Amino acid sequence: MSPNRKADLQRKLAMAPIPKPPAGLAERIKSEIPQHLLVDARKERERLSRSIAFNLRVAASIILLIGSVYLALRVMTMKDLDRTAMEVPKNVTVMPKAPAPAAAPARVAEAAPPPVVLRKSAPAPKPAAEPKRERARREEAVAGGGSATGIAAPAAPAAAPPPPVAESISVTAAAPQAVADAAPRAAAKVSGGLLSEANAETFSYAPAMLFDIAIPRSGAPLEGQALIQHFAAPGEAPDALRVDAEAAAFQEKTLLRVSVDTPEVEHAEGGSRPPIGADATLDVAFDDDAVVSHRTLAGTTHASAAALPSGTSVTALYQIELKPGLSHRATIATVTLRYRSVADGKEHVVPQKLRVSDVRAWRYASRRMKGTSLGAALVYRFEPAETIAERARAAGLDELAEIAEKR
């Protein structure tokens, strides 16, 4: 046996035996493992079942919501269709519109209706007077039962009436005018001694008031509210409906102007101005947090109008007193114009706000604001007429200056 082999055997024999683990070591190790690290198949199945059930409930709720919305839209659509069907009469049949025939070129004189000629029979002439000799002979024959020969004399045949004389009554209608520059008067003449002449002036409808403000008329005396509206008119008509609001300091007062201007619409000369809107309301709401008091110099704070005529301008004017120490962003008033457009039939809203920063000094005010303010100053005697005339001359309002000098 080699020395190495022998030494190895001795070392192995000298080693102590490995002790056995104590009883219950495995159970103690398992008990020390945290519970959340253990995998329980039953609990995992329960948790998965709960998760699936929750997802199914969410999906069912979404499907129910979508179905309810679809059903509501369907019911509303059916109601609208039923209401439309009830509004249309049963005996009305909608036929497709036939294309308009091409208009044949014709002159206005040729299109005029021909004169109507009526024939009136003259009264029948009276029978000619019978001679006295013949009448006496006939009476003697009747009284004696006959003539001298015993035969009754035959009555003389009545003279044939002359043919009736026809009297001509001619009714002439004037040819319709097809051009815009028609004559301002239309005359209808009836000859034959019945009517001498009937003249009809052109009819023009123009409302006298708009938003409780008198619409200025040409030729009217410039007094009172008419004077204010005259000098509050715009320099030129706008291209579209416009709400123009402006505030300016006048002496120790603050004046607020609200103007509504409608555009011009082409129409026949002398005819009525067609409206551009209907069911209009104008509201001017002052902010109590910024305005101490206000006084109406022209117009009102709330007004309505059945129609908005084209080519018309009205102005409302207010004298306001502001609270001291206001912020530049503070709102003074809110102007709101509502109307239903004739062009599209829709309701339109035109809002506009005025803030403290919008109040201008007198020298920076517009020409329109100066004319309106000086007109109101002349009407309400804010200043002497001489002072108003000087201010008007300086602003280039010579017409207003001449009116003030005559006061």
C-alpha cells in the first residue's frame, strides 16, 4: 500500500460523522415562508373569475348605453317624420316643377292688352205720331161699326223701328312698365263720359320707428330727437349689418352711443325698402359693478322690432356715471342684437362689450360721436349755443354750427 493511500484512509477514518437534521426542520422552514409568496390554485381561480365577471359587466354596460342612444335617436326621428306627415295635407300632391318656358322677346307696347270695346244698344225710338185726320176717321169707323161701305178699315201698319245706334265705350289700360325707372304715377283713363281720370300714386311702406327710435326722414325739421338722429347718421352705408358702439368723455359727463346700421338693398326707385331681418331685439345692459347711474338721452335699453328695413340707421345715446378707481378691463355695458336673417332664415346674435379702456377723450372721438354728442348737448342744453357752435366748427360740423348759432 502506498504511503499516500494509507494517509488518505487514515484521514477519512478520523473524520466525524455528519449529524442528522432535527425533526420538523422542513415544516419550520415552510412556516417561515411569507403567505403572499405561496401559490394557491383555488384563490387564483376565484380572482380570475372575479376579473372576468367585472370585465363582462363593463362590456354589457357599454353595449346597453350604445343601444339606448340608438333607440332614443330612432324614436326622435320617427316622431319628426310623423309630425311632418301630419302637417302635410292628404289632398296635396307635390308635383315636380316644370321648366319655365323661354320668354319670347316682346316690346312693352306689344304686350299691352288690346282695348276692350263694349256695345250698348240705344233705346228704341218712340212710334211716330198718328195724323189727326186718320185718327178721327178710325174713331168714326169704330163708333159706327165700320166704314161707309160696311168694311172695317184695316189698321195702318206700324212703322218699322230704325236700326239701333251703337254707342262705343272704350276702356284703355296702360301698358305695364318693365324697367326700373318707371314713371312715378300710373294713370288709368276711361272714356265715354263714365270716369274722367283716376290717378294712383306709388305706394311705399317705410316704418316710422325702429327700436323705439324715430327713423330720420329727409325734409323733416331738425328738432329734438330728429336733430340727434340726423347728426348720428353714418358717413356711408355699411356692406353688412353693423352694431357700432362708442363711449367718449364730454365735459364732466361720459356719453355712450349705440348705433344700428343696415346695408342698402337694391330696390325699385320710389318703392319700399326690403327688410334684411325680422324679429329683432336690441338690449343694452349696464354693469352695476362699474356704473353708478345712467340716463337715456335717445332710445331705450331694451326694444324690439318686427323687421329690420334696409338702408336704415338709428342711434341710442346714454349719459353714464362711472365708479372711481375702476380697472381698465372693467365692463361698462354689454350690447346684444338678435335677429332672424331674411337671407338664410337663421337667428343671428351680434354681441359687443364696452370696457373702461374704450372711453375716449373728446379730441380722439370719432366724427360721428362728436356729431351725436353735440346734437344732444344742443337739445338738452348741456352748454350754451355759442359754445356748441364753436365745438361744431372745430369738428367740421358746419351744418350743426349754423343751427346752434340760430338758437
